[in-house]
Amino acid sequence: MELRQLRSFVVVAEEMNVGRAATRLHLTQPSLSRQIAALEHDLGVELFARVKRRFVLTAAGAAFLADARDLLRRSDEAVRTAQRTQRGELGTLRLRFVQSATFDALPRLLGAFRQAYPEVVLDLESWTTLRQTEALCDGRIDVGLLRPSTPAGASAVVQLAPKLTSRVVAEDSLVAVLPARHRLARRKRLRLEELAEEPFVFYSRPSGPAVHDTIVGYCRAVGFTPRIEQEAADVQTIVSLVAAGLGISLLISPTPPSNPDTVVYRELSDDLPPWPLSVAWSPDNRSPVLSRFLELI
């Protein structure tokens, strides 16, 4: 049984006239008649009968008609699904992101992608840059939103690993995070060296070794090593601990929304390079969904 035979059967059943059905199907009458005969042979039943010169469905034909229409509908849907998947309109995008991307770049990019491709499934999770890089290299994820190991200035393209390609989507700065009642909170801009005697709430190194080491390196470059009193694995917790008065911190902007009566963010006047936020992927990944995401970016 072939799909073309099912289509011919349904059209004949709708027209109840071989001539009109052949015209609709762009077939000759003999060719259409042979298709119907072949279908009846495959099924082992008669689908049509002539009653007083009228072409009518048999009981078996009437029972088969609804299922034939359903098979054709599902066949058409399967074709459309395959075509839409090939175009990247359906499927799954496995995306991982660093926490500092969640306050601007991630919602901006995902919002635009969701609007353009609403039926793509988004598989999202917060991972460190190192973990993302490893997963991109071995194909466990499609795309990463990550920070290079160190700020790289205003370069348009950053190469994280030989197997990967990346594109900078934002360049962010380091800011000081202070309790609102802190003695330096009234200042609009601060120098790193002014924080030398302060207790710090800091990223735990396992949760982000590149960020941790780079920020500590900036402090050492101006003459001090941060006195870390508390550690946390995520930005929101760091801000909460600063608000509680356990210390100050240094974070990559954009920063999480907070109550200005408890926490303030202050720019640094030091000549520090911008911190790139990059989208990274493997050029060996042929996912149509990934291609659509990269086109949108």
C-alpha cells in the first residue's frame, strides 16, 4: 500500500466519479483505475461498487476512508516536521551560561530567539566557563555563553580552544559592591587600592576559578591581596552577604537588581580592560537549531 494510492482513493471517494477524480489528481482515468485496483488487491477488499450506474463506497471502503484520511494527515505532518526540523524551527538547543550573563545578555538573546522560534525546546543550565568549554569540545552541549579566562580587550573574536569558535556579545566592567551604609558608599567611583583593608565576600574558587584568579590578580597588581571573609558560589548570595554587612565584593556587571537601601554598586576608576562575554560553539556541530541561534546573534 502506497501513499499515492491512499490519496487517489480519498479523492475518488470525495468525487464518486473517476473522471473528476483523475482531473483533480492530474492523472489519466486508466492510471487512476489501476491505482485503486492495486489498493484493493493489497487490502483484499472491494472499496467501491457500482449501484444503478452510481459509483459508491462499499462498507469496507467507508470504514477505510476515515483511517486513510488520518494516515494522509499524519504523513503530511511528518513531512512538515522533518522540513521544519531541517530549517531549525523545531528541535532542542542545549545552551549553558555563566551566572553573570543572567542579568542582561541571556534574557536579551533568549527573548529574541524565543520570539523567532517559539517551538524550539530550550535546555538551559548555569555552568562555569571551563565546564562549558569541555562540553562544547565533546559535543554534549550546542552553545555556551561564557567568559574567556581573562579579559581580552575589544577583540571581536576570541578563540577559547582549537576546536571552538566564539563571538563577543558584550564587554562588561568590574564594579565594587558595598553595603549602603559603608563609608565609601557615597562616592560615585572608587580605586581598587581603597578597598585594601576591607573584608571581602568572594566567589569560591571552584565555582569560577578564572573569575576568582583574575580579580585577585587585579588587587595584587595595586598592592594588596583581598582578605576573604566569606565565599559563595553564586552572585545573588554574594550580594545578600554584602547587604548583611559581612564584607564588600567585586563583581562583573551587569549586577543583579537589589535594594539601594541595603547594597550599592560603584564603578572603579582603575584602567582595567573590559571583560568579554562570548557565545562559543563547535563548528563541527551541524545542528540546524544552532545555526538559527547563531544567525540571530
